[in-house]
Amino acid sequence: RVGEKIDDNRLDADQRKLLAGALDQAISSLDAAAQALLAKDAELERQMIVPLAQASVQIAAQIARQTLATPEGLERYIESVLKTLTDGDVSATADVVVRLHPEDLALLERGSAKPQHLRLQGDEAVSRGGVLIGGEQNAIDDRLENRIREVREAALAAAAELLRESRA
């Protein structure tokens, strides 16, 4: 019986070696699979950075267009541009001419928030949602397509930087 016990212990030791070898192999396989998944994840992230940036800009442009399609939104926008022009002193706008698309001018005139202290002028050269504001000293060209272009350029520059960092 003592001899049988020793053989059983040997079998247990042999089985343990086999089990340890199988576990090591399984761990190595899982590690390789995890590394492959990480590489694929990084590649998908690199592939999606630019399309995500572009989609974000398109969504932001659509939100801006919707906001500027109301008299109140257009009024708030013009006031914020005027603050930039006059360094926050909107009372200094007596000599300021605000040129905007004729449909935007009509929208402002229909609304209750029509700015009384400004000289508004319809101009076909200004796209919907944008303004050209000029005074004695300064002028601002804040057409919607310019703002969208600037946002797109900034988003794509950020995406390019992320791509460079991910490849480093």
C-alpha cells in the first residue's frame, strides 16, 4: 500500500506538470490575443479619428444653423459679435453697420428681439447665419462658413495630433 501511494503521488506530480504546462500555454495564447486586440483597437481608433472629427463639425454646424434660425438666437449672436468688436461696450455701436443676409434681416425684423440701437442692412453677399460688422475703427467678417471652416481646421489639426501621438 505504501508503494501505491507513492505512485499516486507521482501521477499527481505528473498531472500537475501537464496542467501547469497547459495553463502556461493558455496564458500565452490569451496574452497574444489581448495584444492583437489592443493593436486592432489602436488601428480602429486611428481610422476613426478623422471621420469623428468631421462628423462633430457637421453636427456643430447644424446646431449653429438651427440656433441662428430664430430671431432670439440671431440677436444673441449679433450681440456677442458686437461685444468682440467694441471690447464689451455695446453702447458704443452708434456708428456700426451690421450687414446680414436679407432673410436673416427679415427674421430679425419679425422677432420681438430686433436690436433698435443698430443699423441693419441686408446683403446677399453674406450667407445665412453670418454677419459683416463694420464701424469707424474695426470690422468683423463673421460669416458662418468662415466659422465652420475654422472649427473644421481646428478639429482636424487636433485629430492629426492624436494620430501622431498614437503612432509614436
